[in-house]
Amino acid sequence: MKVSEAIEIIVGTYGDIESVARTLPVDAAEVAGATAEADTAEAVALGLLKKYNPYTAPKATTKV
């Protein structure tokens, strides 16, 4: 699922947005790179997605 679709679902829900955000299958790397205008419903939704889908960059490996 794309981040934009997940944001639309969260913003449009009448239920618990924390529960909705927790269960949406999104790519953590895509969430980490997403932005939203401050003080908007979209920013709140994106913040929840970032909370439940933290991104950790892969460590670079070196061959010996």
C-alpha cells in the first residue's frame, strides 16, 4: 500500500486512528521519506505511520 493511500484511510476513518495506523501495511522506507504540510490531518496521519513503521537504514557491509 502506498503512503498516500494509507494517509487517506487514516484521515477518513471514524474509528481509532492509532489502531488503523498500526495495522496498515506500508513500506517503512517510503514512510520515512514522506512529507506533509504542518498542522494538517495528513501530518498527524503521517506521524502515526512513522510511529508504527520506524525505518532503520541498512548498515553498509564491507567485504574483507
